[in-house]
Amino acid sequence: MKRQLPSLNALKIFEAVGRTLSFTQAASALGLTQSALSRQVKTLETALGQKLIDRNQKRIVLTPAGQQLLAAASQAFDTLEKAIGQINEATARQVLHIRCPVFFASQWLIPRLREIEFISGADKIIISSPERPNDRDMPPVSCEVRWGDGSWPGFDGELLRSVRLQAFCAPPVAELFAHSGDTSRLRLLIFQQPNQQIWQHSWNRWLEANPLPGSTERLVCDSPKSTLSAACKGLGLALCDPVMLESELVLGQLVPFNEHQVGCAHSYWIKTPGAGDSPASQRLHQYLTQYFGNAGRRDSGTATGRRHAPGVRPEPGANASAAGR
């Protein structure tokens, strides 16, 4: 829809005249003649059908319409000036603004922040994690990673990584099961999102391949982080992305229950609108796509190649690549 606005050049000239209340000062600031400024103001008055300046006075006096327009024009030009300054500053300082889910930020991004700073060459990195991304209400960023099915209106990102999930538990839980073989004492830890059952469906698929006779206990958690914390405390089995557990696996807080993985209806998606303009955004996009693109073809240093729970044999032919949430 076309904006119903008069000449922006005329508005800029009127704003300068109204702000200084002097054709002389405004002409000097803009590098124009006073007669040129006067013509532009008259053109603006004609376009609006309103008198903006009272020329019967020895000094410049704004009419009520002129005062109203000056306030709006000054605010608009101040906003533009601030935005342009921020853009120039970001370009000069190589600021990276990364928007991503909280779990992705805490489990994968922040542990690699120094590496990302070095690779991207960014002077400053900003990380934000909105609860519910909304493309219409959120400001643009250098890079955005989302977790979901990719069906967000207005989101034109690309698939970063398909997700597969694996069951993990604390070593004492694995040891207890190895000695007793009693599956009835195994509790499932389920992350439940409002109006979504993807984690329950993933557990159902996992249980089809890994029956746990007598296991009926369930603990429902309200976030991936609380689910992970419960697993580390020995409260049960959690389905998670092996790549997101590097710290927990290295520290021995968690071990794979077995090597079986199941698919998930949600994946990671990436959008890098600043990649075409910012070298730092370009390097970050390349780093993320290469890392996650290669994750399924290499030992991730997390679950793949590590021992599974004692006494639990790997599924024959199970896909042991690390590639999930």
C-alpha cells in the first residue's frame, strides 16, 4: 500500500526551519539558499492544504498545524537518525545478534561462544531467546535459529538439521538396571509443551523398539532444561539430542541408555538475513551449516562412540549418529 506522504525533502526542510525558527540558520545547515527553502515550505503547504508558517510576523511563527507537523517530523527524523547510527555502528563494530531457543543457547551456543567470536570476527555478540517467536513483532537479527516444524508464517529460513533423539540416564540408574534388569523401576521423563505431544509421540516410538515391561512411572517437565536436570539427578530416562549433551557426557553426569535413536517431528531451522551484508554473519552462517551438516557424518564427541548403559546391548543396525535435540 502506497504511503500518503508529501515530499520527504520538503518535510526535511520544514523540520529544519521549524526547529531553528530561522530560514538563515536552516539554509546554512542544509547548504541551500533561503529562497529555495521558502519555495519548498510553500510546496509543502500546498500539498497539505494547510498554512504551516505565519509569514506576517517579523519572526517565524508556526501555526497550530505547523507545530503538530514539526513534532511528528522531528520524532520521525530522530528515529531514522538513531536507526541509521545503529546500523552504521553494527557494520563498523561487527555486532552479531543471535536469536535462538533457550535450550540451544545454554547447551550448544554458549559453550562455543569463544570459538564463534574467533571464527566470526565479531566485536560484540548479543543472544536473545524469545518465548514465542513472532516475525511481525521482532526486530531483525544477524542470525536466527528456531526449533519446530518450519511452518511459521513469514519465516523464510532453511533446514539446519533434522532431529533424532536418544535416551540418556545418570550412571547410577544405568548401574541399577544393569544389576537388576528390572525395567519396572525405570521412570520416563517427558518434556510437555502446551498443545503439543511431539515428545510423547517420540517416546511412544522409542518404546516400540525398546519395550520396558512394567515401567509405568512418568515425570512431566515444563522445559527441556528441567527434563535434562531431572535425568542428571537420577530421576529417570530422558530423550534428548546427543549433540546438546557434550558437557553432561564428558563430566559423566549422563550415559546413553542404549544407542537406539528415533526421529522427531521438529527440527532446527536457520535464518541469516544479515549474511549478505555482514562478513561476521556470513562466517557464522557458514560455521553453523557446516557443523550441523557434518554432525551426522562424524563422531560428535558426545554419545557416538561412548559406552551405553551397562548390560544394555545396542540395537542391531541402530543409527548411532548424533543428530537431535
